[in-house]
Amino acid sequence: MPDEMIAYTREGAVLVSYSTLISAPETLSPAIEKAFGSGPECLGIIVVKDLPPAYIVQRERLLKLAYHFAHLAQERKEKYSDESSNYSFGWSHGKETDSNTPTDVLKGSYYANPIIDAPSVSQELTEEWKEYYRPNIWPDPNEPGVEGFEDAFKALGRCVFHTGCALAAACQPFALSQFSDTTLSLPELISTSQTTKARLLHYFPPSPDTPHQVDEDEPVDSWCGFHLDHSLLTGLCSAMFLREGDPHGASPTEVPCPSSTSGLYIRTRGGELTKVSIPQDCLAFQTGEALELATGGKLRATPHCVRVGGSSQDISKISRETFALFMQPDTEQLLSHTGKTFGQFSRDIFECHYGEKKST
């Protein structure tokens, strides 16, 4: 595929077809290098179009459930949180730190492994790595307002996972040339792992007491601070924006993105800030820190953030719902010749976000 044959979104993200990914992945090497390479114009993200038709229904179903779960009474939500895993399973809100605030209350998250409900590892590993190996926590199947949550979470998560595995296989020739350890296989690291983790996110509407204007004074990371994922690859759904229903329980209304400045921003390999929109019927995948470590820095993680944007009149009643799938190796997997495992590396990240590790 010559460079002139590579397709792009309007913001410049590389665009590939799911059908090509499945039937002729070997033809995508130039597109993958353009997306994930080290050139200053590379965004570190790739968008997959022409997904199976079920994806659109799965995305809409789960993202609306994210809104409804976030609007449950506080005591009902807290039934599904888990301090022992550093809030890495079940509901988490106000537990993490963010680059903007000591405690991040701008978003709530629901974490689970959509591929494996209870990993088959030793009790010793389960105790040591509760962030990855404890069983999933699911809302009661009959929890009013979020019926079907578990099934919806798993259906969307598995769709993203299978697409990500296909992308990893297509990336292998390029990744192999970058790995510090040439025995590593990106698709094998992802497909055999028991640490896959999905995060369903609800971004709460900004308070009307702190209005956000579309101007140069608003920080670009006003809804979610700049950060790197610590995965190998992260799959991302297009965000859904919902206008809140009335206080008596009316359903929210899906609305367009509240402004041209709202949404996901990333920095190119050359440091340029770029807004990236993911079409509703597409998935995007970006590189994480584990891949950067495994390649000795040759394939860098993608810095990204989320901006509120919009006028105070609109944004104070609009939430943002999205879903991310972190595809990563098992905790004992060595990532570099320095002897650091993925578990050791990720523990450093957890301590950064949650403070000193709690005794359990």
C-alpha cells in the first residue's frame, strides 16, 4: 500500500477497514507504520471502520447504561466498589488523582474484564495482583435502572477485544522490528492475557458554578488531564453526549458533541496538539506505555486528554459517555531487558494515581 493509498479521517488519523484487517492484514503495514511510527506527524492512533453491524447497537446500549448507573443513588453505586483492588474493579468515583485536581471527581468509571470473569491463576498471584486477577464485580441482574448491565458490558468489550486482536496481528511485522526482545508476539501477549481491563466512563456535566467558555483560557485538558495509558494497545469507542432528563427520572436525550472544541485531544510524535474525532460506527486504537517499554521507547505511548468545550448554557446539562479497553500482558511478563515485569511497571502507575498502596 503506497503512502498515497492510505486513508485518513478529516483530522489526519489513519483509517483502515475492518474487512481488510480480517482478510488481508499483510497489506496494512504501511498504514500501521504511518499511524504508530516515530515520524513527527504520526498520531499514535488508528481508526477502524466498516465494523460488524452489531457494534453500533452494542455501543449505544452500554453507553446509555453508563449514564443510568452514574445516576443511581450513591449507596447503591458504592455496593459495587472495591477498595482492595485500588478500585480497579467495579465502580470508582473520586478515588483517583488527576493532573488537574487532587481527587478526580469529573468522571466516574466502571471497571471489569469483559473476556474472563475469574482468571485462572494461583491464589498467590490473585492476592499479589488484586488490581488484575480478582473476580469481576457486576451489578445485580435486577438492579433497577441498569438491568442487563453485565451482558451489555461483555458484548461491547468482546467486540473491541476481537478487533484489537486482529489489529495486533496486523501490527506484528512492524512491532517485531521494534521489540527489544524479538521473541515477543504482540497478538499473543494480548490474546492470551488474563489482565484485559475495560473501563466504562461517565463524565459528569461541569458545574454551572464554574462555567466553561470556548476560548483560549480554558485548559485543553479541562475534563480529563493529559495522561498515558499503561497498556500495550487501548481500544476506544466514539463518545456519546447525553442531555440530562428531568429530576423525575426521564431518560436522557442523545445530542451532538456540544462544541467543535469538546472531545479527545492527542499529541503527535512531534508534539503538536490535535483533536481526534472517532465516528460513531468506528473504533480507534492507540499505543500505551507497556508497548513503549517493550520497544525500548521506539513506539511511544500516545499522550491524550479530554476537553469540556461548549458554552456554559449547554455543557452544564450534558454528560459524556465512553468506553475504553486496555489490552495488556500478564503481570509476570517481562517487558524489557531491565527485568521489569508488566506487574511491577503498572504498580508504579497505581501508586501514582491512588497514593501509597493500601494494606489489605
